[in-house]
Amino acid sequence: MSSEELEDALLGLGSTYRTLGEYEKSKQIFLKGMETYPDNKAIQTFYAMTLYNLKEHSKAMEILLNCLTETTKDPAILSYRKAIDFYSNQLDRLWK
């Protein structure tokens, strides 16, 4: 199996496990995928969906926000990139 085929297979298997409610299996597949293909934003996005299903909402949002700021060409989002990146891992923090 080529590297590209393995990349696609990991994404497909992780996604399939997620849709079947096998969230822990899905998580493990996506962790392997992200370790092997750290620049694959699709794997990261599907991993975030799995984290959502596992009630790990903060981590899911952090990953999605980072994927967004690293891939967007939208000038409005890019103008707030520093703020989005700063808040991405502390969405529940209150600033008093």
C-alpha cells in the first residue's frame, strides 16, 4: 500500500468507526494518522469530530480553530488570526 493509500485508509477507517459509534477506536486510528501524517488537516478535522462525540468539546474546538487559521485565505479571519489562535485553547476561561 502506498503512503497516499495508507493516508486515505486511515481517514476512512477512523471516520467509519466514528459513524458506527466506535469513538475510542476512531480516536486511536486518527491519532495514528496524525502521527504519521502531521500535516493532514482532513485527518485532524475528522479527529475533532470524534473528540466532539467523546464530549471533549474544548479540544475539538481548539483543533478546528487551528485548522481554520492555518488553511483559510479569508482576509476577515486572517485579520483575527492572532486572537483566534490565542483563545483556541482557553475558550472556557473567564477574563476578570
